[in-house]
Amino acid sequence: MTSVAPVPRLVEQFEHGLDAPICLTWELTYACNLACVHCLSSSGKRDPRELTTQQCKDIIDELERMQVFYVNIGGGEPTVRSDFWELVDYATAHHVGVKFSTNGVRITPEVATKLAASDYVDVQISLDGATAEINDAVRGPGSFAMAVRALENLKAAGFKDAKISVVVTRHNVDQLDDFKALADQYGATLRITRLRPSGRGADVWDELHPTAAQQRQLYDWLVAHGERVLTGDSFFHLSGLGEPGALAGLNLCGAGRVVCLIDPVGDVYACPFAIHDRFLAGNILSDSGFGAGFQNVWQNAPLFRELREPQSAGACGSCGHYDSCRGGCMAAKFFTGLPMDGPDPECVQGYGEPALALERDKPKPSVDHSRTAPRKGPVPLKLLTVPPKKFCNESPI
């Protein structure tokens, strides 16, 4: 009788990487009309090396061939690009669905009507407070009203199931029920994600990340409401607080295995939260010895091959909760200056706290597109059709 080899568990297949990413984040531009204090890509000014419309379409063609079913488009504020809607239409016409994140600045009634007519576009409106007071302290004066206006326009146009995307901080964790009520009010789905110390977020992480007691509060809320709330597997570091499987998700760092990021100039990073040279796999425009193009980077980049090898549990190997949290978030450890094979800085067993108390060298972002001029509110948009003449030296808007 012929023996049949056992089929590997899904999580084991993911650990060794897939032929194409499940979740591909694509930041189309670093330009933004806001200057959120926790922006993971330090966005603000446009990069003159930004991919052209044709280069973006070439990427979409490649994603179609790879059978990447959808991309998460962000920035910056992606709708700043004058060709944004052209690229969205091109993607959906080539069987690549689009989920895009926006602060709502260009979701006018006319745009909302256009979006409502498409079956292949999903919209995420970013909010970091269920009230203007909490939200605007992070995202800038007037940003709450702008986001709510976008939600109102989408609802009025009949857009089905918009998303409200929230980064959980110690100042808004008490508003989780309010966020859910806000989502219900607009016929939307709530999506909450973890605050990472990436980009400008590194400068405010100590003040904004939830306390240990709030982490427990968040975990309990997710267990109670998780079936109706999206997390993108963002909180697997909390899994050690309860029984295995209590939180939905793979409980796995997918960096370079099932997720990655393409930035505005074509650089490919292992993780959307790890925009740093340490996690740069290659560039889709240049032949780095393993070929140009996104597929070559994804399938052949040495960094991705390294990440798909079995990983050591390191200092967490003796912890009984390792199988639940797998040592936590790679980006969170890196940008807080903790060892990559050590505990997550928000380890629920408290093992990250002693490490955070030590003297550490915290890496800085490789690029910073932040605007330096003070701002009293959202910057009015004036779309550019050509890049600025100097690198990161002109406002894009």
C-alpha cells in the first residue's frame, strides 16, 4: 500500500513562504496633506523618484500574472497622486482588487458614487479617535471632521461595507465600543491595528503604546468582539494571555513569507512596518543579481529566502507561550532596539519591560519625508502632475 506524505499545516506552509504574497501593501506616494505623529512611513513630502503611471501599470500586469488577488494601497495619502483613480481602474480591469487607505480628503460625493459602483474596490478611512479631541491630537486639527465627512458621503452613495481603520493607543483604547458604534452608524466594519514604533511612530511609541493593563483590556475586548472586528492578525503578541486560538489569526509574523511592501520608488520591504535598509529585499526596477521585477524580488531575494528558513526561538524558547505568540513582532523589536531573537517589547508576560529599561540604540528610519513647517490643520490639496524638482524638499500639495 502506497503511503501518503502528511499535508503540512497551513501555518507551516506560510512559514516557508508562498509563490505570491497574500497581503501586498503598496505605498503609491509619500505625499500627504496630514502629518500624523505615528506615521509609519514618515510621510509628508513627495519623492521625485516616485514610480510613473506606466511603471505602476507594469507592476499591476505582473501582479495579475502572479494571481495576486488584491493590493492594499496606502501612502502617504494615495489619492494625492493625479493618476490614482486611473491606476485603481487599471488594477480592477486586470483582476487585481484594490483596498486603499485614506484620510478621506478626496472622498467627495461624486467620488463616493463612483466607488459605490465598483465591486472590486474597498475603502478604509483612517481614524485614531472616536472624538475629535482624541483623533486630532494624533492626526491633526480638522482630520476627524474630514474623515467623518468621507464616511457620510460613502453611506449616502450606497457604498457597502467601508472600513474604519484605527491604530490602538493608550488614549483611544477606552473608545473601542465607541469606534464600533461609529462603524455601525455608517454601515462600516471596524478594523483595529497595533501601534508600531516605525517611522515617526518611533518618537511617540513610549508615550502612546497601550500599558500592560490596557493590553489585557484590549485582549478581552477582542475575544468578546473579534468575530465582528478586523485585525489583520495585528495582535498575535497578545495570544499568550489566553487559550490557544482565542484570537483569530495565524499568530505568525508573515514578513517576507506572506506579506511585503512596495514603496513609492519601487523598493520592496519585508514588512509594511519595517521600512528600513535592514529589511530591504530589492527594487523592482533594478537587477540586483536575482533579476528585476516584483516576482523576482519576492521569489529570489536573499532576505526573503532567509526569512523563510526555520527561525530560532532564541531567548523565548523556554517560555510556555512561545507557540502562541512566536516571539512577537519583528518590527516592534527592531525599532525599539531590542534583540531580534528576544521578547516583544509588549510581551504580555512582562519579559519585554526589563529589556526596555536598558540602554538601547534605536534605529532611525532610512528615509524621512516629514514636513518641517508647522501646521495648523490639514493642507489643502493641489495635485501635481510632475514630481518636485528637488529630493524631499518641496511640499507636494
